[in-house]
Amino acid sequence: MLSDVLDLLTNPLLLSILINMAIFLIVTLSLNLETGFAGIPQFGRVLAVLAGAIAAGAIAGRIMAAMFGMPWGVEYVGDQNLQIVEKLNSIFSQNPGLSIAMLIMSLIIAAAFGGFIGYIVSYPAIRLKEAYLGITLLAFGDALQIIGKYYDPLAGGTAGIVVPDLFRFVGTGKIKYLGSTMIILGIAILVLIYVQSLAKSPFGRALKAMRDNELAAKVYGKDIVKLRAQALIIGGALAAIGGALWATYTGSFKALTYNRLTWTFWPWAFMMLGGTGNNYGIVLGTLIFSIFRSLIYAYKSELTNYIPINPNWLEYMLIGSIIVLIALFRPQGILPERPELPLSRKRIEEIKDKVVGYKAEKGSE
Amino acid sequence: MLMVSSSFIQVIMTAIGYSGGIALAAAGITLIYMTTGTFNFAHASMTAWGFYIIFSLYKVFFGGNPYYYFPVAFLFSGILGVITYVVVNKWLLKKGADMVTLMMSTLGIDLIFFAFINVFADYLTSEYKVNSRLIVLTTHDMVLGEVAGFKLKAITIVSVLIVVAIALFFYFTLTRTKFGIAFRVTVENPDLASILGINTEVIYLVSWFVGGALAGLGGAVLSLVISGNPYTGNVVIVPEFAASIVGGLYSIYGSFLGGYLIGLSEYILINLIASIFGRQLVVYEPLIPLLAMAATLLVYPQGLAGINWEKVFSKLKRR
């Protein structure tokens, strides 16, 4: 009975949907914060995601190696990479507490690195506008990928590196995949709660004010430079956490796989489908696309019997068509943006009634 | 340190051909942006289609000379531009969509065109048993002459001739014809243009056709300079954007200038750097257009055309 449930839960298709959903939810929410709320055309989302993956794979991994007295210099990303990481993995599998601590450390380093990247990017983001800014951000993302691809001492270059498996404390085999997927999904939900609370906060409203009318926001004393930098730092940190989790989950890092199509344009498509500026829309958009992509991937060989083309290209056509159709017919997305109330509607009505009542009382005196 | 050897001259010759391709495509990006305000991501696939038209017609179907098929590449990508306008861009412009929506819609188009390139490449492989995922046509170019150890390839000359011809064509069309004047009015103020009876939709349609066609022509030129695969468009779109932005996004001649600036610096700088610091740095070549673009924008946020040249000259005169 229990094993049946486990089989059902560890169905590869379900796990693939869930893990894609969780990782892309984090990345797309971070994109929504910068683009949907702050109005920054973030065409370089891959930059922070890649930075997070490098942080988890190369920086946190080296720190762990150094902690346990193993070589952490160029050797770590070179020939000895596999042996070192295997030794680390055996240490972590015996010590769950340590493994969790390392996972948290790895995510903190990634977030710090991503935040730092966001801070650097805020320099052009203050000076440039619209297309100029979007293309500059895109260029930054490509630049880091090129460096990651060819500068071997950073993270193994084209060969890539193996990333310490920090999810081994969950168990082995199927249970590990289920457990790690659940943990990542949990983190994604925490990120959702966080960005939603940001959306309801004065900070979120200030970002939207800046997006809608920069001059008016300035007149009301909002510091545009600071707001834009804050949005980019928070967004960069969140996206980096997404990248770090992906590298840790897959257990390997290759700069080549962090391309602008997967980590910039797909999150854009998810955001546009769900609803730019609406966090719940992002959840919906990411869910729809994750199901869709995982299904195409899972039934690739069956699909080849029915269509004359390679299903890979079908995926591009469908995603491309969806982007075009949304742009044409529903630019606001499935769930359009709506005003975020700081309290529930009912609570606001109650307070209003109280204030009105109080005023009426005062007036009658 | 600078070695003016025959190999360095060879590099410059290749760089001129490459820059010509980038400049043509960048002019297409600029043209579409000037009239419709759309930053065209689909230029990636339009360039790659130009590449594949030359490859398939010359290498697979008919043979002969690769230059015969340049007009076909021009027309084909031009038609892709027309499709983009008629199916998507026209309606978004009518709705007054914002810049980001316009940009993203062309990304969607790009993914579709990209998928079709791959389908076409698969078809070529399965039907004609050719390797359509690593295309090397550089060795099939005509060699015009061999001087002092380096080969003068036709594409070096032809690319310059094409760029000059297109630049002259733009110059005469924009300044000497009624259509050119209507075009310029539309760029300046579309509302005023329609009040004066100019059909702005025709202007948009023509600029999408010419813009797409220039991407195809750029791809055709590039096919004889670099090796390619279906992802080539995604690679060369970066220097194309860079050239267009460095050129200021509002000047076709600026984008030609930007194309040569970006293309030549890409080849020449990396060879200089490599000869000083070692060959292993050659792989960082794609970083150069990115850095050139970022540097230009940080100094001149509106690109080179955003500089008020009259002011600069008058300041210089005063001194």
C-alpha cells in the first residue's frame, strides 16, 4: 500500500513537472518583481541564475572542500573534481545535520552573489531606458555565460563540474528525488509568500508607482535610484537561489546549459502567459508551461509517430505561438494585475466604517 | 608587438567580410526600430535563414556559385519580415502596444522561425544526406588573387560593394523620392503623416520587408565568412544588436558604421590581445561586441547618433 503511494508520488513525469515548476517559479517570480513591479525590462535574467549556479557549484563547493581539508584551488574544478565531490558526498550522507547546514550556506552564498550582481546591474539600469537597458542586460547575461564557458578555473569551463549532493540527507534513490523536489517546492512557496508580502508592502506600491509614472513617484519623495537598485538586488538574489537549487538538484554545473533562451526568455513567456505584475498569475503560468513541457518531453518518442518533425522543434513552435497569441489577444495575461490591498477587503471596510463613524460622532458633538 | 604579417592581413580581410554582414543586418534592425518602434528579436532567425538559403541552394540543390543565390536570401527573409508585420506587428501597433510587448512578440516569432530552420535542417539531412548542422562554405568562396602570401577572397570585396550599394540606395530613396520623404515624415511623426494622407501602414510594411531582407542578405554574406548551424542566428544577433545600438538606433548610416566598428574590433582586438597575452584568449571573442556596446551606452546612453555632433564641432571650432 505504502509502496504504491510512493510509486505514484515518484512517477518521473510528476516529479519532472514539480521540479520544473518549483525552479522556474522562483526564477519567474524574481523576474516579475523586476519587470512586473519595477518596470525594468530584465532581458538578462540568466545572469543572476547563472551566478547562483556558479556560487553553489564553484564557490560553496570550494568552501566545503577547504573545510574538510581537501584541495580547493584550481584542482577543485579540474581533474580531481569528481573524487573530491564524491568524498564530500560520503561525508554528507553520514551527517544529515551538516548536509542541511551546507545547503543553507550554499543558498546564502548564492543569494549574496546574486544580490551583488543585481547591485552591479543597477548602475546601467539607472542611466539607460527601455530597449537600451533590455539589450544591455541581455549582453551582461551572455557575457557571464561566455566567461563561465571558457574560463576553466572558475567552474570547469565547457566540461563543467560536479556539484556536491546536499540532498543526500533525505534518503537515496526515489525517495531522494521526491524529498529534494518537495524541499525545493517548499522554498519556492516561501519565495512566493515573500514576494507577495513585498507586493502588499509600501515598497511594492512604491515600485509600481515608479513603473507607472517615474516623475510622479519622484514628486512624492520616492528615491528612484534606490528603489530600482533594491528591486534588482532582491530579484537577483532570488534568481540566484533558483540557479543554486537547480545546480544542486541536478548535481552538475555546465555554463553551456545556462543560455538566455531557457533562463531569460522562457521565464518571460511564463510571466506573460500568467499575468505580468500578478504573483498568482506567475504561479499559474509556470504551472501550465511546466506541465506542457514535461508532457512533450515525456512523450517525445510517442509523438514522433504522429508528427513528421522532431518534437523538440514542436516545443519551440508552441511556446513561440503562445507568446505571439498572448501579445495579440491578452497582453495582461490570464490573471491580470490588480491592486494589492495591504489588508483584507473586509478589514479595510471595518476600519473605514470605524473612522467614518468616529468622524460622524465628532461632527454631531 | 604588432605584427603586420600576411596572417594579420588575412584576419583583416575576413573581418571586413564579417563586418559587412553584421552591418547589413544591423541596418535592418535599425530600419524596423525607426519606423515601428519594434526591437526585432526575430532578426536572429531571419539572418540564419539567409545563411541556410545560400547553403541549401548552392550546396544541396543547384550548385553553381554561392553569389547567385544572394537575391533569393534577400527576398526570402524579406518575406519573413512581411509575414511578421502582417500577422503580428501590424495589429500590435494598431493597439498601441508598449515597447516590451512589441519586443516579446518578435521573440515568439523568432522561436517559430527558429523551429522551422531546424525542421528544414533535419529534412536536408534525412533527404539529401548532408551535414546540415555544421555548415562550412568559407572554402567555397572565389579567390580573386593571391598577393604576398594572403588570399583575397571575393566576399571581402563583394560585402563592401553591397554595403555601399545599399547605403547609396537608402540615400537616394530617402532624399530624392516621394516615398523617401513620406518615410521620413512617418519616422518623425506618424500621426501627422497620416493626416497628410500618407499611408503609414505601407511605410511599415516596406520597412519590415527591407529590414528582414537586409537580415537575410547579412546572413548570406556571413555564410561565406563563418561556419554555421541553426543556432548561428542566436550568436550573431548579439553583434547585430550591438552594431545597431552603437549606431544609435535612429540612423541607418550609423548602424553601418556600428557594424564595421563592432565587427572589425571583434576580429582585430582579439587578435591583438591574443598576440600579446597568448592564443588561449581567442575564445573570448564574443565578449568584445558586448563590452563595446556596454561601454558606448554607459558613456552615451543614446548611442553614437545621440551625440549632438554640431555641438561637439562648434566647441572644437571655438578652441
